[in-house]
Amino acid sequence: MVQQSSAKAFLQQGMKHVQAGSFSDAVTAFNRVIDHQPDWYVVWYERGKALMKDHHISDAIASFKEVINIREDYSPAWNNLGMALASVQRYEEAIASYDRALTLNRHSHKTWYNRGNALMKVHVYEDAIESYESGLKLRPDYADSWYNRALSLTYLGRHDEAIESYDQALISRPHFSSAHHNQANLLMRLGRHKEALSKYNRVLEVKPNIPQVWLRRGNALRLLGFQEEALTSCNKAIQLAPRLAEAWHYRGRVLEALYRMEQAIDSYKKSLSLDPTFNQGWIALGLAQREEGFHERALESFERALELDANHVETLRHRGSLLRKLGRWEESVQT
């Protein structure tokens, strides 16, 4: 009786440590419980969760497996074992663990969600979507399932359905900035720039310090013809992340649209100094240099682009045209 009382005291102590975020202390307390009652599956389960939060994944996996050895029909242990396996990219094993959890309890929307995530990681998107939908039948307002369903639909090219899925996520969680952001990116791909701009603005209302959102907002404004606003947005992205090559590139695109070619060329050069492997950057620089009459420099830029992609038709065409302009006919014919 004294031993049982001590075990309960250590369990309570461990749970208090968990609530306080002191996970290593919690594990120590749970170990003391196990010393007294090694077959108490609940303690092994709580120990596994604490180990996961403390980033000791191998030990967490072992702890969840110990739960299953004691009580094989405990579905939360199978679910958490799947989460631990997925966190170390053992996705196939994770899926098997989620499947086992669902044979024991098909009414856990979180398990369906976790299973969908693992299926998405192994690119089985149709099955992932089915898994998210099974979870949503149980919890229709679970925004994360709608969001990840949208990602899977996007990978399959089912863009209209993906946009609707993002909409559902945002009905459940109106300030879900990642959903606004990814929906905006998809709308940009579909040429729906005005709608995308509205979404980027929503993200920035909640999280104003994300440089990639300022950058993409700037690109949307550029495509809508609002060049001065676009430049301000790109400059904000650069202020937040001075080494973001993409921001310098799109700043160059905006400056070109404003006929500020010298500044555009400088911006392209800055972008390429940060990421010299950006093929489109070399093409843009070459075109700007050609426009300004710097033909030899433009040729060098096109050749740098061809070093990265020797069969890029657009670059070959630009190079051939420039060689003819320079009177280098034989080389242009070869191109």
C-alpha cells in the first residue's frame, strides 16, 4: 500500500513537471513510478509524451512500445507512437501505427489527421485527402485538416478544390495566416492577382514581419500595375531580410517597369551575388543590360544562364539574337 501511494505521488509530481514545461524532471519522476509499478501502462504513456516534448524521440518510441506490450488495445499509444515515428521520418511505420490506432478507435479525428500528414509526406495524396476527410466528418471545424487537405489537392493540380478547402480552413480559423498565405500563392499561380493581394494583406495584418509575404505582395502589385506600391513592398521585404535574393530580383523587375534601368540592373546583380544559381535572374539581368545597350555584358549574362540550363530555349533565342546584333553570325547560327 505504501509502495502504491509513493507511485501515485511520483506520478502527480511528474504531471506537475509536465505542466510547468520541465520535461526532463517529469521523466525522472515517471521513472520513479516505474521503479514501483513497472506494469502501469499509463505512466509509460505519459513518460513517452514527456520524452517527445523533450526531443528524445528514440526513448519516446521505446516508451510507447512498452505501453503496447502491457496493453495492446490502448489506441492513444499507437497514435503517439505514429507521431514519434513520423517526427524522425519513419513515415511508413507511422502509417502502420495510425492504422492500428484506427482499428481500435475510428472516432479520433486527430489520428485521421496525423495519418493524412504521414501519407502526404510519402506523396500518396489521394489517400491523404481521404484521411483528412474522414477526420473532418468527425470534426468539421478542424482548420488544420482543411488546410492540409488543400495542400494535397494543390499537389494533385486540383486547384479550385484546394481554394475551397483553404476557404473552409479560414471559416474555422479566420486569422490562420498560413492558410491566407498559401491560398494567395495559389491564386497568383492561377492569375488571380487581385484576390491574392487581398490575402497577402490579411497575412500582414496579423504577421507584419514576414519578408516573403511582403515580397509576394510586391509581385502581385507589380502584375496589377501598381509599381510604386510594389517597390515599397519589395523594399520592406529587403529591410526585413537583406539577404533574400528573390526580393532583390523582384525589386529589379519593378524598377524595370518604372524605367529605372540602372537601378534595376544593380538590383539584379545584388540578387545574383546572393544566389548565383538563379537561372531566371541571369536572364533578367541580360535583358536589362541589352535594353541599355550593354551587349557584351548581356551576352555574358545569357552565357551564365546557359551554364545553369544549357537547353533553355528562351535563353538560347536571346543569345542568338544578341550575337547577330554583334555581327557574330557563325556563332548565332550554331546557337
